[in-house]
Amino acid sequence: MADPQQRLRRALDALDEVFVPAQDFALDGCLYCYGEADIAALAGPPEAVPDDLVTTPLSEVLSHWDKPEELLRRMVPRIARLLVRGETHLDAGLIGTRFVEANWTGWPPAETAALRELWASWWAVTLDRYPAPMAAYDVLNVVTVVTGALSPWLEVWEQARTPSAGRHLEELVDHWCFEDELSELKLGFYDEYDATPELLPWVLGYGRTRIGPYYVAQLDQLEQYSSYLHPRGVGGTS
């Protein structure tokens, strides 16, 4: 099995191989928000698109473009590299939501397979080092929303018995316990994924075994608050 960094490099290289942009791509876009030169650049070779335009397919609603799905597909390899390097300031929930809106799971099989490996390798390499270019809770937001599942990513976290994975868990607790957000946590730009029923029991149970006393105290307070909100259990079940 390749180490996480090597696995991620291979996943990024695979994106270059399968996402081959059409040479005669024409694009119309919102001239209120973008100039003609910007739209021409986005329609040109992806490797020549200025850095400040690379994440444009994720930052705007689909109606900004006449071919939003095709535009995103052209830019996937460059977007992926910015994501794994932590060189984008986009909201994590927005990233996942935009891929879902573009129906990435309905793209050609080779493309969807390459993206699935990207999500998995990005998650593995994030847990493997601390600090990571993007916080684990933000990466978790992305991979959960794009795949429509949270539990598989938590299972990977449990298997990552490394100090860095524990530090990431402490950071998650510190971040999402703020103002008791974990008790009513929604992921995605439109809060489309209700994470609390899966994440809260996992953090209150397994999470306690991997974090320091300061963070355990935060979980104790959270558990009391959550019991008040959900007297029959998280999600309203007994």
C-alpha cells in the first residue's frame, strides 16, 4: 500500500489523464460579473487559466454559464491541486455542493472513479499530518457532501491511529463545539446534509478516547446540552 502522500500524488496524476479538455470549447457567461477576457480564458487551455479564475466554476451559481458542468469538468485537475494544497478560500460546504449540483457521479466512469480516489486519498493524507493544508473538519465537510455519506469517512478516521489524527479530532471538537454547533450541525452550502445524528454520537463516544482532558471537558458540556436538546437521544429516537 502506498503511503498517503504517494497515493494522493497518483490520484492527482490520474485526474490529468482522464479529464482531457476539448480543444474547441466555447463558453458564454455572465458579463455583469466577468469580462470577456475572463470568459475567453476559462474557455481556453485549463493550464493557462489565471490562478484567480481557477475556482470560478465552484464559486458561482450554475446559471452564470451556459455550460456549467463542462466548465467544471475542464478545471477539475487544477481545482483539485488548489484544494489539496489549501490554496483556496472557498467555503468548504460550497465546494461539495457545487460538485453535487454538477452531477459529478453521472460523469463518465473513468472521471467519477478518479474523483472518488481523490476524495479518499485527500482524506487519508489530511489525517496523516497535522497541521494539514486544509483543516480536517473542512475536508470532512467536502467529502461528506460530495459522496452523500459521513460514516465511511469516520471509519477511516478511527483506523488512523496516529498522533496527527488525534490532533485533528481535538481541532474538530474545539471548532464545532463552539456555540454548540455539533448539536445541530449541517454540512454543505445549503445545509443539505444533517451530520449530527452520525457525528455527535461518534465524537461523544469514540472521540473521548483520542483527545486530551481540555477537549473532553468540552464534550462533557456538549453532552449535557445535547441531552437537553434531544431528551430521547440524538435525532429524537430513544
